[in-house]
Amino acid sequence: MYSSFKKVSDSETILTELMIPSYSNFGGKVHGGILLSLMDKVAYVTAVKHCGNYAVTVAVEGVEFLNPVEVGELVSLKASVNYVGKTSLIIGMRIEALNPKTGVVKHTNSCYFTMAAKNENGELVQAPGIILENDEQIRRFAEGMAIKKLSKEKRTILKSDFLHLSKDEVRESISNEKCQIDF
């Protein structure tokens, strides 16, 4: 059984994988979906190491592909628990690609996975708290609080702004956008 609080370092995860030709698109770059799949696996491992239980992906925030990943590069996914709520955790992740020939490392993206701790019956369970040991971990925890708040606000806005609009009001709201209604 895990203690009620764990250190960030107890669940930090790093995965490095060679980008092979079968991962590439027609332009020779690695598909974003391949990277998303690897990111989801690393977030899962990080959450499970922290919780000592199963975990499921609830949301992914801030995925922006800043630089393309080339076949032959070594991609490292570095993850840690940034924030812990009652049953959920926010996993921060940084992805970098190393060109083994030149030694050049490029930051390809950073993102946040919200994971929920579950037991073997699929029921939500409490996640252990987190022990913050330095200023960077404190900053990341505060950032996680902001991510949780913004995510909740986004859901509220989407539900309230469009749920109560008539079809005509929805059509009016998109009238100046790059779309064409064809019925």
C-alpha cells in the first residue's frame, strides 16, 4: 500500500524511443498520432507509479507541435506529476528530439495530461498527495491548479454559451467564420 503522500521523483518517467520509417507520414516526418500515443503511455506510467492503481486519461491540454520530428531521431518524453486533486492528477510532459548524428536536441512540445486514479473495478479512488521539494515543483503545482481551473471554465463556457442558443443564434454566431452551411 502506498503512503498518503509521495515525492515527485518517485513517479518521474522518461521514455526514449527511436523514430523509425513506419512512424512517418508522406513528408518523411513522424506522425503526430504516433507521438500522442507515446505521450499517453508515458502519462499512464507516471500516474500509475504515483497512485499505485490503474489510471485513465481524462483530458490532454496544450498539445502544440513546435518542431517536426524526423525519422532517425531519438525522442525523449519526460513526465512528472505536477498537481494532485482528490482522484485526479495532472502530468506535465516535455518532449525533445535528439539528432544522434549532430547531437542537436530540439524541444518538440510540452503538454499536460489529466489522469484519474481507478481501482480494479473501474471506480475512482483517491490519489496520494504530492510532496513538493523545490521551487520548480511548487511552480508546477500552481500551474496545475490554473490548468484545472481553466479546464473547468472552458467546459462551463461551452455548455452555457451554446446550450441555450437557438439554431438561428448559433448560425448567426458562425456567420463571419470560414464555413458554409449547405442545407
